Amino acid sequence: MTVARMIVDGEAQVARFVPRGKWPLLLAIPDEALPTEQARSVLPEKYSRADAVTNIQNSMLLLAALYQGDRAMLASALEDRIHQPYREKLCPLLAPLRDFPKQQGVLGAVLSGAGPSVMMFLDPKVRAEKVKGKVEARLRGDGLRAELVMTSIAKRGGEASFLRRSK
């Protein structure tokens, strides 16, 4: 995992860590694309202090959950008040996958990037192919289609030349 903050002249402060434990992911990619420009157009000009504070807190809890390998904390940290409530109408997969029953092996679901793809964190104690089958059935039952891709958090990601560690 890499967290970066741009500072000056193309330099950034960068922190990297390897998440503890296994974090299987299932990516649901719909047939239709969503241009980033369109996804941004539905966002409000201003947010409430409560929404901003909640998102900052959840970002920190998400990092802690991944670092500690805490699945319960991860599930609660995925709540978003800045992007998803506004983009949900443009991303038809989000609601049914975010509300997927936890006991069926999905810890939580979030938009992937600006959407419309949805990334689901799977419970590593449940067989991933079984969860994938349940997700396929749920989408089919809702009249939705998506390519489902099994993946996981990479132990080593790409590197960009503009990301330099700040001392």
C-alpha cells in the first residue's frame, strides 16, 4: 500500500507498507464505462464538516485495518460520504454489492476509482470461488451484468518517478 501527498515541484511525501494477512478482492467491471469527467460532475461543490471528518477518520481506520489485519475494522471503515452517495446513481453495481450479506463472504464493497467498477473485499475464511458464484447469482437476479475478476492486494506495486520519499 502506498499513501502519497504531493508537496512541491512534483515531489511527494510517501509512506509504504505491506498489509498484514490475506485480502482477497473481487472486482466487478460493468460493460458500460463511466468517464471520470461525468463521475466528477455529480459531486457537490462543498461538503459538510461531518462528512469530511467521517471520511478522514475512515481513511485512517482503513489503513489501520489493513496494517493490523483486522477484517471487522475494515468492513466499518469502507463507509464513504464524499463520492459514493453522489455517484451511486451512475454506478448500478454499487448498491447491490455494497449491501451484499456479510455472512456470504463479502466484508465490504466500494467504488473502484471514480466507478463504475466495484471492488469487494472478501473474507479470506470463505472460499473465493464460492463467493464469486453468489455475487454472479445476485447480479443476475437484479438484471445486472459484470465481468468478475479475482485479485488481491499486490505485495509490490508499480513505482512512479515523481514519487520521491520526503525526509
